Amino acid sequence: MGEVHHFINGVAVAGTSGRFGEIFDPNTGKVQGKVALATKAEMGAAVDAASAALPGWAGTNPQRRARVMFEFKRLVEANIDELAYMLSVEHGKVIADSKGDVQRGLDVVEFACGIPHLLKGEYTEGAGPGIDVYSMRQPLGVCAGITPFNFPAMIPCWMSAVAIACGNTFILKPSEKDPSVPMRLAELMMEAGLPKGVLNVVNGDKEAVDAILTHPDIKAVSFVGSSDIAQYVYSTGTAHGKRVQAMGGAKNHGIILPDANLEQAVKDIVGAAYGSAGERCMALPVAVTVGKKTGDEFVERMIDAARGLKVGISTDADAHYGPVVSAAHKAKVENYIQMGVDEGANLLLDGRGLTLQGNEGGYFIGPNLFDNVTASMQSYKEEIFGPVLQVMRVETLEEAAALPSNHQYGNGCAIFTSNGRAAREFAAQVNVGMVGVNVPIPVPVAYHTFGGWKRSAFGDTNQHGPEGVRFWTKIKTITQRWPEGDIGDQAFVIPTMG
Ligand code: NAD
């Protein structure tokens, strides 16, 4: 049985708290390892290591920092099969999807390889007589990232690659449910040439998170997880003087207009709703059909498509999706299904009670499909985060667009149509942070930026892309002149350039 401890100052460090979390294999329901849960003092040791490494790393020229990212990318690519397997057996997502998780992280590493260009700053020659103005982006110092279970490769890379390339030193606190991949990535980043102490991984639970949020030497915190914790992290971290971005939960809607290519929309939505067992913050768990005919046809086709899905163990190459992450999460999803039934929605496919022969203890849930879901239902208002698609029926695009706009979450949404004007208007007006037009999971590419609105994100700067560089740096603006002799200014008047 494997044990996962910490990675501090370039070496593996055994946890001293005596507290451990269990790591399950969601395919079997058996414990396959344990993870050390850090104390405040252990977090303090990581902060000390990161503080000691800071001057050297912040003073390393950006091109050399970028070279570490290039080498890291090469090493991750060389080890992608091992990483994907490790990810799959702790998380439960299928191997191909696990590779996608690693690849989306690598996309951000590629973006971070361009850091010399991204940090160039701005310059105005002759802003006043003999006066030049320039600005530079400087690292913040010791920074931290707290990540969720559902993307154990991609999300640690979103944060650490950009923060480190910007010249910060970093502490990662991964999800205690699947910590092995973030630990392995940290080892590979050290192998790529990162000096000791620049990247540290401290495993733990609330105690470790609180130690981050209250430590006086941590300057910025990036968090991704559920909304209540995101809000707690945002309010506690900012109250302790930190810069914080905290991404939360989601309930993404896909709107299907009568002129959509229905066959393609069904193919898109079946993957977006049930892929990774619905455990994606950009999953598409709500389909809003416009008009009775569209609704009837969509539901008919979706029943067939969802019925045809193969649920299997995560290492089964033929499976469309694997188990959910834990027994507690399985129970939570099944409770939401019962809630939907009790609230009067029509359960057309019931995936509860699925067992796989030979893997009876695994956390499997078959595909679930609800029709006639309404906005007043609690099972609609909350995030389920499982293989459950809820169909809502409306008569007009206005009614459809109001649903994502008025929902408490505003991460992503999508519209399926062949009408460019309707799509353009919808994209401009909808009160949601990321929009897909005939694209079911509109996760922006790494050189754009990722972030939702409303209770899907607290703070005002997105992940990666130029917004990420802004989050992980502070701007300094210099106004300079080099006069010859006395220039006789009036010192009591606010200087103007006029
Ligand atoms: P979670 O909120 O349970 O855990 C996230 C992190 O917070 C973990 O590192 C965990 O150790 C820590 N944590 C848990 N409870 C805590 C507490 N009481 N105090 C302090 N820290 C605590 O989330 P999860 O179940 O790991 O991930 C799934 C959630 O993340 C979903 O809601 C999903 O929508 C969301 N998510 C959002 C995005 C996004 O970008 N918006 C991306 C991925 C996942």
C-alpha cells in the first residue's frame, strides 16, 4: 500500500502529524494507500523553504525560467502513460480522459514557456519633457495553490506553471483524494532543473488550508474547488492581506434551438454530460430545449445515446466513463437523483444500483436522464457533479437564456444553433463567464483565460493566459528623467505633463 507524504525543499519529507487520509481505488472501493495530513508547523517549514529559494529564483532571468518549463514539458510527455495510469486509478476517469487531463495541464506549461515575452512590460518614451515612463511586472513572493480532486494534473499546472515562470516560489496543496499525480509532477519539475524550494507540495486537509490562508509570508493563493469552500478561502485569505482567486462549482446549461443539428448536438451533449462521470466543472448537466418538437426529438435520441454508454473500470479502454471518486460522492449523487424524482421530474433513465461483476465495491453510477425539470427544483439549483442530465423544456430563446443567466452558478454554457445572429446575441448577453457556440465544453485554450462568474468564482482575475500572469505578478511603474543641472520645478504643484 502506497504512502504519500510531502515534498519540501527538493526532497521527499515524511509527515509528522500522525494523521492520514485514505486513498481509495474507486474501481474497487478498497483503500490503496494513505496520504499524510500536514500540520501548521509542516506548512511553516514549506514556507521557510520557499522563502529561502525566492531571491535566487526571482532573480533568475525569465529565459532560464522558461527553459525549465520546456524541459518539464518534455519530461511529462515522456512519462504521460505512467501519469495517466496513476491518475486513472486514484480518480476513476478513463485512461484516455486522464491523458487529456495531463495534456490540458501541458498546454499551460507551453504557455508559460513564453514568459520572457509575457513579462516584457510597457514603455513610453517622452511622456513629458525628457521624461520616460515604464512598467515592469515583478513576482509576488511565496504563493500557494489549493486544488480539487477532479483535475489532479491540469489544475496544479494552471497555477504552478504560471506562478513559477513569473518568478514566484510555490506551495501546492493537492486534493487529499488523489495526491499521487501532483507529487509526481513536482518531482518531474525538479528533475527539469527547478532549484530546491521553488516548488513544494504539502498534503493535507482543512488544517493545511488554514495554515496557508493565515501565514503572513504567503502573498497570493489560488483555489479551485466547491463554492462554499471557495468563498471561505476567498474571505479568509483576503482578510489576511493576500491576493486570492477562488474558483467554485458550476451548473452549465446547453441550449438547443429548433434549427440546431440535433444529431451532432446529442453526440456533443452525451459526452459533455456523462464524460468523466459528470465530475467536471465544465460538464454540461442541463439541456434546455426550445420548442416541443425539439424537446421530444432530443429526449428520444438522448435516451438511445445514453443507454448505449459503457460504464466500466477506469482502465478499460472500451469504457466511456468510470466510477465516481468516493463512496460519499456516490451517495450524494444518488440522493440528488431521488430528490429529482420526489420533486416531480421524470426520470427516464435510472443509473442507480449499477454493479460491475468482479468490481462490486466500485463507485459506479449508470447514466441518468431527467425530463421536465423546472427552475424551482432544488435538484436543479444545486450542483450534482455526477452522470445526471436534466432536460428542461421552454418555448423561446429568451426563456432559455434566462435560465443560465439567473442561476447561482455562472461557469460555462453552450448554445446549439445554425443561426449566427441568435448565437452572437446569446453570447453577448448571457450572464456566464465562458460560452460555447456549437461547442459543448468551452474550456478556453491555455493562452486565453479560464474563469466563471457569480458563485463559480470569487476574486477578479482568471486562471492562466494573460490574466494568470497579472494574478501572479505585481506591476511597478517608473517615471524617470535625467536632467542636466537645475530644472527649477515648482515643488508645490502637482506635476503635469502638459
Ligand atoms: P472541495 O471543495 O471539496 O476541495 C477542494 C480543496 O479544498 C481540496 O484541496 C480540499 O482539501 C480543500 N478543502 C476541502 N474542505 C475544506 C474545508 N472545509 N476547509 C478548507 N479546505 C477544504 O472540492 P472537490 O470535491 O475536490 O472538487 C469538486 C468541486 O470543484 C466541484 O464543485 C467542481 O465544480 C469544482 N471545480 C471547479 C472548477 C472551476 O474552475 N470553477 C474546476 C474544477 C473543479
